[in-house]
Amino acid sequence: MVTKKRNTKNKEQDNQWEERVVQVRRVTKVVKGGKKLSFRAILVVGDEKGRVGVGVGKASDVIGAVKKAVSDAKKNMIVIPLTKFNSIPHPINGISGAAEIIMRPSAQGSGVIAGGSVRTVLELAGVKNILAKQLGSSNSLNNARAALNALANLKTFKQVATERNVSIDNFYT
């Protein structure tokens, strides 16, 4: 009897990602014969260790839309720097469309103080102590993308020191 050796490495990589559906909407397109119905899914994928992505998928059924959103989110993955208290290194703003997000690092034990899709993005990124506020639009997709934009623009003390050609000792830690 021959047993096949399964590729456990790919299964372990797939298991480390956590997926959360932010929104599923039924959308229609008006065509010559009437209205064509489809579904749009917004999904956030993260490993709670500093990697997160937001994806959108459209299909004629919900399951197909979610699958497309997962693959889109994995393509748009970013890595963020986290402090030792699982917060962000400095305050930052993010913009996507008319949505603007303000993020501020928070004290240890304060938790994730954010709403809507921004909260989902921050939780799946592994941020535990943060204060975030949505300004402008209430669109879930734009708010999630604005949160991703803000997190992508974060810099560590080391990165700033090397950009300015200054030693790390001159910064307060």
C-alpha cells in the first residue's frame, strides 16, 4: 500500500491567515435584457502578526465573490511595524477616496478603539492598543483601504534614522 505524502507546508501557510468578511452586497447591472444580479464581497485577511490585506470580489454567487476577495486580499498584503506593546510607532492619517482615518498609538491595555471595517483591519493586523477615528465617508471599502493606507505609511525609528543619516541614539525610544 502506497501512501501519498501531502504537502503540509502549504496547509500551514493557509492556516495562519484569518479571514473576516466586512460586507456582502447584492449589486445589479442594467443590461439590454433587464437587470443582471451579482454579489460584491469585501474581505480582510491577516495573520495578527503585522501582515494584513483588504480584497474585493464580485461574482454571481456569494461563495464565488468571497473566494475572489480572498485572493485579491492576499495580493494586496502589507507588512506593518508593531511596537513591543502591539501598537503603532507614531500617529498617522490615511486617505482613500473621501474617507480619512486618524490613528494614534494608545496606552497598554486600552484595546482597539475603532469602528466598522477599520476595527477589523486593525485586529487582523495584530494591533492591540490603538485609537482610530473615521472622518468623511462611511463607505466600508474606502474606510478599510484608508486604514491600509495609513498602516502602509508607518515607519520605525530605525527607518527614519537611516533616511536622515542620524544615529538611532538621537531618537527618544
